[in-house]
Amino acid sequence: MKNVTISKHIRLDLTAEDWDLYTNMKGSSIAAGFLNLNVAQVLNTTEDFREAVRACDKVMDRMSQYGASDTEPMHVLSKIISKFYEVEYV
């Protein structure tokens, strides 16, 4: 249909526990805030699924000292991406 635009917008408010970060580390809450902001920004500005996955992986790598690149947080990310893009990505 012409002149119709449908867009999605995501906002993330996950805690360090929700992300499954190293919650015993000082700064893990700040790391969760960083992930929320930056993963949402990637998803809200990237139309291509594969490009979004690559960009989100880079975001997670930036918080790897808090465990963000470990299996569990990456699984949380894959569920978010799957839901946002309505694809099976696990």
C-alpha cells in the first residue's frame, strides 16, 4: 500500500540480573544500562537483521568484563532480536 509506513520501536529496561551479567561485580548495573541503551539504539536504527546482529555483538563485547559476551547474556540478546525481528534466532 502506498504512503503507509509501519515502524517498530523497542525500549529495554533489563537489570543486570535480567541480562545475566556478573552481578557480584561493581558496575554491573551500569553495564546493564549501557546494554539497554545501545542494543535498543541498534535495533531501532537498523533494518537489516544480520547487520543488527553484528552491531549488537559489538555492543555486548564492550561489556564483556561484566560477562556480557558469555553464553547466558548472548542468549538473552538472541531472544530480544528474535522477538524484535519476528525470526527464529537462537
